[in-house]
Amino acid sequence: MYVYEINIDSLFLINFVMNLYFYMLAAKTLKRTATRIRVGCVSFAGSGLFCLLLLMPGIPAFIKRFIGPFTINMIMTAVIFKTKQVNEILRCTGYMLVYAFLFGGLMRYLFSGIPFLHIRQESIWCILGTGLLGYEAGAWWIAQMKKRKADHIYAVRLLGYGDEITVTALSDTGNSLKEPVSGKPVSIIEEEVLNRLSAVMVPEKFKLIPYHSVGKENGMLEGYEIPEIIVEGEKGNIRWQKVIVGISKTKISANGKYQMILHPDLCDEAPGKAGQHLLIRRLGGK
């Protein structure tokens, strides 16, 4: 039988700081609004719950090591990102766990391969300092990936009932807007542009979409369901049916470069990335 001695205050501090790193990286990845104060307070509370779970007698080790921490992380995610949707909570929690796994691998590699760190691997400040390096590296990598994905411009053909229009659209990785009933991704288009597509803006196709933005936590966006759109890409075209668009009463681009903000799920090359509720079919080239 093995007996482990746990320094609970050190464990609390390490868990607290690592939670800060992981959730700030998850927020950067998902481009979700999460203030540092909220992340800090929830990470503090989550670390306290984790330590309390370890100290409680009579709980099986499997629950203490896996089920308990996962449940705590889900609760923390829901509070930090202000969401009640299970799929969003699982997605955010998944990113946090991925970063935790990568950090663990990085630390093991550094502590075993660098003599200076190897002899100090039990130092709490060495652990936190190495974690900070991992956070900075992760933040840099996320910024580079977003920079590569930025300004992806597509020609999008919107098909109505017997007519069609072509618009220029920007793929925005920060657009996570979903229609609450169907869960379909929502793109944004200028009202003036959509007015040119006949018989689309009718009551039976009307949608009301809740959204959050800077300065407006609980807004409602008018939207409509379009029969079909075709996203023209370099590797071929992608056709989507029954696509929901939200209406922008103002110009989306100040310089008129694009008239639509395309949900990133509609730009994915792989079938089914946006969910089974959309039909995707590859077309030929332009």
C-alpha cells in the first residue's frame, strides 16, 4: 500500500494558476468573451473544489482523479463563458483538457531533458514558471493560426426561389452564432443586399436569434432561412441547403470590401463539420 503526502497549499496554487493558463488559452482559441477577473475568480473556486474533493474521505480514487475534476471543469467552463448549452460546455472543456495534456507533456519533456529543471522539478515556482512559458508559447501559436485564417474572402452565391445573387463574404473565426432551435450556424448579411433576393424575407422563413456583443449582453437578431448557398473556394465549391442568415441593418464593411460575414463552419472542406442538419455536396471548379 502506497501512502502519498500532499502539500495542499502548493497543490491549490499550482491548480489555480494552471486553470488560469488553460482557460485564457481556451478563450483565445474560441474567441469567447471572458474577463480576467471572472476567469481568476472561477479558477480560484475551481481549485478550491478540487482540493476539497481530494481531502474528502470515502470517495473512490477513480472519481477523485477523473470524474470529479471533469465535472468541476464543466461547471467552471459554464460560468466563465456564460453558456448553458451542453455542446458548447463540452467543446470549451475539451480545449481546456487538450491544453492540460499538452502542458503535462511539455513539462515532462523539459524536466527530464534539462538538468537545471530536473533537479528543481519539485519546486513550485519552477513548475509555475515552466507553465508560464507554455502559456506564452500557446498564446503565440494561437495568434499565428488566427493570423493565417484571417481575411479569408469568399465569393458566395445565394439562391432564392428562382433567382440568385453573388456577394463577397468574410469568414470570421470569431463568429460562433447559432440558431437556438435547430443549432444551425448563422452568418450575417446586409439587409440591403438580401432585399435583392426575392421571396426570402417572408414571415414563414423568419428567425429570431439571440446574441451577445460588446456593450449588449442580451440582443436579438432578425434572421431568415435561405434555400441554398454555394461557397466558392480554391479547392472547389461547397453547397449548403437551408442556411440561416442574420440581418445587419448597417454596412458590415466600412470600405465595402465584403457584404457578408460567413460562419466558419460553412467554410470547412470536410463534410459534416457543421453538423448533420446541413446537407453538403462537393461541386466542380468555378
